[in-house]
Amino acid sequence: MSLGSSLSGINFSGISSGIDTESIISRLLQIEAIPIQRLQVRQQQLGARQNLLNQFKGRLTALSTAASSLNASGTFNPISATSSKTDVATITGTSSAVAGTYELKVSKLAQAHKVSSAAQNSASEALNLSGSFTINGKGVTVANTDSLTTIAQKINATSSGVTASIIDGGTGNAYLTLTANASGVAGKVQIGDAIGSIAETLGLTSGALAIREPITGGATSIAFTSPSTSLATALNLTSPGSKTFNLNGTNVTVDFDTATLQDVANAINTSGSGAAATVRTVSKDGVTTYRLDITGLTTFDDPDHALEAMGVLQRGYGNPMITAQDAEYELDGISLTSASNTIANVIPGATINLLKANETTPETSTLTLAKDTAQIKQKVQEFVDAYNAVTQFVKTNTQFDKDTFAAGGLFGDATVQGIDAQLASALFSSPTGLSGSITNLTQLGFTFSSEGQLTVNEATLDSALANNLTGVSSLFRAVGSSANAQIQFVSSTSKTRASGPAGYSVVISQLATQHALRAEGAQTDPLLEQEFLTFGGSAFGNNSYELVLDAGMTQAQIVERINNDAKLKDLVSATLDGGKLQLTAKKYGTPGTFTVASNRTAAGNTSGWGTNEVVVAGVDVAGTINGETTTGSGQMLTGSTGNANTEGLQFLYTGNTLGAVGNLLFTKGMSPIFTDLIGGMTDSVNGVLTATDQSLTDQIKTIDESISDLQERLADKQVSLRAKFARMEQAVSQLQSQQSRLSAIRSQG
């Protein structure tokens, strides 16, 4: 290999010529790299600008959020809720609450029921007990090897609404405690043996059997989730088999493995005991349950724990610790009770938390709900602060120092300066169509300080809030109104335009109607046997809902049950039409569409529903607004996508008149003006900042490609230079060799 070439990355410079060729190459390459360095500097500048623009976008988004909060209806109806004695009770309110003062007296606090077993030798040793007992209708099966701790774990696994715990005080002082998860009398723990005498042996129950929950003339069971499920399944019992109980001296036998709650009622009714039984449907808080009611009782006995397992009968509690108790209190002299110490909507829109009571001398507190303008002022200040954050950012990053010639990273940026100018212009504009005494932010005390910061005169704002809260709200919010009370504004979007003072004309071409179904036949006699009505359709969220009609029910009782059912009462109403059961949707149009199916064919002793019910389909409202098309849903009309003025404008029409029914005046206050303006700037597809960011990204990418190309060319240049200098060194070396040979020849001659 010749001198001057590369050997394992080592370069030999000027060995023959004595010239520092490596320094020459390095300097030549540095000169060739100057364009790359310039591109890298430009790339850094573009990246810095892109970063600043992203920070600017973040401040704009924060301003949009602050503005948006002023468009919420609740912002201008805030409520402060106070209690004069927070150790007695506290109160919170929502925007729907009405201002007022209430005198509270608390006699009792709600308590969760708690009972204990008798003392056991150990929490972990096997108890050598076997059998089953029920806790709130949930079966717990005990094996010989189970300890007190194991039984607690099994109880907790049932999700019975009871928490089982262990107190281990050492040998002979182990206890199983049961605490109701819900406070109040209704949350009292049901405990009953089902197979064997586990509950009684543990000391959870003791004494004689008695009616657990009396009703007029008799007793009722615990609540079951289904009247058509076998008792073994409903109570989670394994092979309980046949059980016999005695009513009024007469034995009644049912097979728990197969019998349903209705089967038990039928067995009692046909026993000749003189007792009567029905399965009662109970609807509460949207949940439907079923209870076995037994009336006409004079005596009873339960040797097989049948009635005890179902919660009709129960022994006393072996070791009661805390009595189940409802809260008792007075509000402005009205006596009330509550299963919970957290009481919602006794005062509409407010929640009271009871904390302290005295039965002899009730604890007192004054509860006050009042308009809270401080919350409104806070929202306004958040808007001001967000606006100032934007303008200060622009000022800092676009400034130029004439003395030092230092410039901000966005100096001369037309996009940023243009946005700043648009925001300033919008700030003191008067929304189109807005009337009244407040039409501009200056009337609320908004102005610029000498430093260019937005400020608000607190006294001016306070006066406006105190004297014209509606006007302040209209200045900030998107608001719709109509002289026709049957046209009710609901909402709008960023694409909805203000109507101007004349408003948008509303023309109705079709009224919304309610979906209705009428039974195939008329019921003339009480139901011969139990019947199930299954509801479905869009009104029910396309889920099924089953209503049980008890044997013996009259047509009037069926109507009453439907109209009082916790779920159905909000979705359909039952009436009679020509002697036939008719069901009508509560909602209008397609949202109220529903179906009904019965498990019985139409007959005089059924509901008459059958399979050929008469259907009267509900239709949606139809019409135009400002001459533009709309989409109807029930009684709701929404401006169609693509409308020039009314896209997204939504209102409710509750009238029954066709044709021109009035005008809807729609104004867009400062909040939607700012959110719409900023939304256009920051839109992820068409926003000007998005376009600028993409342009910068493209430029950075192009520079990257140029740098890569120049670096490749520079590498080629380096190779070429090294090759050239290597050849030079080789030529010098050859000349030096020739000179040496010639010198040797001369010396020999």
C-alpha cells in the first residue's frame, strides 16, 4: 500500500512531501460544510418558531376554555349554600336551587344496623357446623370445616348489602359482626336459617319466631328480583328440597328446588288455611322487586325454616350492637324522616348532610341558599387572565430592541400579529342582534391599562351583576328567545349564525305525535293466571323490560300498575280505549317508539294484548327555520348540516299549530364569539396555526433532506481529496526514489 492512503482509519499526512495535507483537507472540508451549517441554523430557527407557535396555540386554547365556561347556563345562576352550624349540618347547592332560608332541627341521625354473633372460641378454627342460612335473601352454605373467618368471607361474597367482619379478642372472644351497608330502618339485616340452625347456633338470632315485617292483616317476605325463578336459585340454596310450614293450623308444603314465589302463593291460597297470598310488585328508584304478602294469619309454625328463609318470619337478634334507625328532622317546622343522613332534593337543587342530633333537645342550624355573584366574577377574571396571557405572550415574542437589535422569536410573524389583532377587535365588538342596556364589555367595566393589559372595574361589574344579571348573561352567552312560548331554544353550534333583531322565522309542516299501542282484545274478567308483558324498542334503549301482572288483577289494577311502575311511568302511560288497554309513549316521535309482547294470547281473562295489537306510529316534528331545512326528532328541530345560517340551531316546539308559528331570535355573545374565532384559528384541519405548523414541518423536513444530500457530497469530497493528496505523495515519493538512485550512480562514477 502506498504512503498517504488510509490504513484502518489512520491517515499519514505529508510523509514524502513534508506538507500537512491533513490540515489542508480539514480546512477545505470546513469551507465546503459552511452551507450545511447555515441550513442547520435555519432549521433551529424554524424549530424554535414552531415551538413558540405551539405555546401560543396552548394559550389560545386556554382562552377558548375560559370563554366557553361563560357560555354555560349554570355560570350565571350560581348558588352559595351555607349552614350556621356546620357541626350540625352542611348544605351544598346546584344552579337549579332557589334562594331561600330554612330552619333545621335534627332529632335523630340515620344509623346502619349492626349485629354480632355470640362469642366463639376462635376466629380460625373449624366450627364443625353444616347447613345454610340467608342474609337479606342471599343463601350462605356452611361446611363442617368452615371457621368464623370463612363464614365472613362467604357472606361478603354474596353481595347481600351486608358487610361481615371479624373481631378476634383471643381464645373465647372471637365474634362475627354484620353491618348493613345502607343506613335506616329499611336497611335492617334479615337473618334466617334455611337448612339446619346455623344462625341460631352462632348466636346471630335467638328467641321465638315472629313476623319480620308486618303489613296490614299479615306479613311480607324479603324482596325477590324475580317471581318466576325457583326459590333455590333465588335464595342461592343448594338442594333445599321440600319444606313444610303451618298457617292457621294447616300444613303447606312446597318444593324449594322447583317452586317459584308465585307457586308458594298458589299453594297457600289452595291450602284451605284461611290465609291468602299474593305476589306484590314493588318499584323503587327504577328497580322492580317482588314480595310475597300473606294475610289472614292467626297462627304460624315453621319447622323446616321455609318462611324464615324467605324473610317472612325471623327470630330476634342474638346480640344487637347498633339499632337500624332513620334520621328524624324538621325543616321549617315540617317533620321529615330519611334513611340516610345525606338528604337530596328535599330542598330542590340542594343536598343536606346531617351530622349531629339530639332527641331531647334537637340540634338546630339555619340553612341559607343565595345567589353567588363571586363565582361569576371568578369566571370573568379567568377570561381576563387568559386573554392577558395571550397578549403578553405576543408582546414578549414579537418585540424588537432598537438598541441591541435583539428580536423575539416571533418578530415579524404576520400570523401571530394578525390573530392578536382579531382578538382585540372582537373584544369590544357588540354582538349582532343584542338589545337592552348591556351590549358591550365596556359597560361591564372592561378596559385596557396603560401597559396594554385587559382590566375590569370591579364596582362597575358588581353593579351590573346586581341590577341586570340577565343582561350580563346575554352579553356572554349564546341565547335564543321567542315571543311564542311554545318555541324553546335548546342549543347551537359554532356554525350557527346570529339571527339579527328580526329573528329567524319558524314554519311547522308536521306536528310530533306520540307512539301508541292498543291491545288486540278487551279484558272482561280478572287475570286467570300470572302474565308477563315484555317491553322494548328505542324508548327503552332497545333493551327489554319485563312487567309481571299477578293472577286475579283487574283491568283497572293493570292500568294502575303500569302507571306506577318505577320504570314504565316515565316512558309510557296506560289508559283504556273502547274497553281495551292502550299504552302511549311519554316521548314524542321516533325516540318514543316501543314494543310490547305478552306471554298470553288475547282473551277475556288476560290483558287482551295478544299478538295483533293496534299500532299508531309516532312521527317527528318537521318544518323549516329561516327557510332552511331541519331535522326532526320528537318535538326537537335542528338546523341541517350545510345550512347557511341555522346549521346546528336546535329548539323544541311544543305547540299544536301548523304553518308560521313565530320567530326565534338568536344572538351569540362574547363567549361563542371567542370560542368560534379561536376554533377557526386552531382547527386541526383548516386552522391557520395548523397550516403554519405544517408549513414549518415541511420546511424542516426539506432542510433535513438538503443537509443529508450535502453531507453525502461532503463525504465524497473528503474521499476525493484524500485520494488526490495520496497520489501526490506517491509521485513525490517516486521522484525522491529516482533522485536517490541518480545520486548513487553519480557517486559510483
